[in-house]
Amino acid sequence: MDCNQPMIAWSSAWALVGGLAVCTGCMRGQSISLSEDVLPHEPSCKAKGQVARMPWAELHQILDFQRG
């Protein structure tokens, strides 16, 4: 597996916009100051249940793994 796959997968589900991690399914965003909270998706979000519940924590894990 390509070592960039986790980052590519994260980037397809989330976008970093103005300091927020934004779900590409429902456009709900979360500030890094709320990184220990579960992101509340819109009820109709197609990505809900398919993506990480805590996008900042998942990004942190990916970056830590890449750094070694």
C-alpha cells in the first residue's frame, strides 16, 4: 500500500478551510480547539458513519505515523 494512502483518504473526506476541518459530505466544520470532541455532522450527511468521528485526531495520527 502506498504510504500516502491514509493522507489521500483523509483529504477526500475532509478539507482544511480557514483553520477548520470541514466534512466534504455536509460542509460542517470543526476548529482545532475542539479537536477532542466528536464532529457533529448534519443529520443528512452521507459521510456520517463512513469517516472518522474526530478528524483532527485522525490527521494527527496520520502525520505522526508519517514522521516515524
